[in-house]
Amino acid sequence: MSTRRPAALAGPGRILVAVYAVLAIAATGRSVFQIVDRFAEAPIAFSLSALAAVVYLLATLALALRWDAVAWATIGFELVGVLVIGTLSVAAPAVLGLDSIDPFGREATVWSAYGAGYLCVPLVLPVIGLLYLWRGRRAVAVESAH
């Protein structure tokens, strides 16, 4: 039994891939700039920003190319990451080398304060992504039952 969605990406799938691609570009740009410009200020936070960029890139590719196992892994990791880093950035910012919890501040990362600097898209997007994958899995199961 195949776990791949049978049809080409359409509607919500295309929108999801587009949002992931935009976030991948934004996170990559931010992390590269932070690492090149001021890595010594918050090396843990900026390394986590780079990790987030890689996760968004992999999630984008996995969704677009229907690598479902990779999509589940990367989007699941993303959700855990934004929850853990978001919580640490608010409750104990010093652990990440942050001086403040300002989501728009100089040291903020993509997942700081649950992605508040990105209008909380990093918090909501993995939930939507996991629901999309789960729905696609159910559709494949229903099709194979007929």
C-alpha cells in the first residue's frame, strides 16, 4: 500500500508549500546574516536559527516532492522546536544566550517567543502541515479500501 497522495499538489497543498518556501527563504536569510554579522553575541540562538532554516527547506522539499516520511519528521521536529525554543526564549532567555525576549530584537530567532516576530506563523504552520499530512494519509487509505 502506498502512502503517497495520488494527485498533484493543488489548492491547500500548493499554498502550504509556498508558505514553507517563504519561511525557508526568510529563515535562511536571517540566520546567514546573524551568523556573519554577530555570531558571537548569541551563538546558540543563531545556530538554532540556521537549524530552523534547514528544517524549513527540508519541509518545503518534502511536501513539494511528496516525501511523506521526511515531511512527517521535519514538520514534527519543527513543532517540537518552536515549542521548546519558544518556551526557553520566554522563560529562560539566557539559556539561549538572549538578553531579552523581544521577538523583533537584534538577537531574536525564527522560533523565539513562538515565532512572534513572524506573526506566530512558525507556531501555527507545523500544526497545519501535520493536519495536511494526516488528511492526505486518510485519503490514500480510503482510496485503497475501494
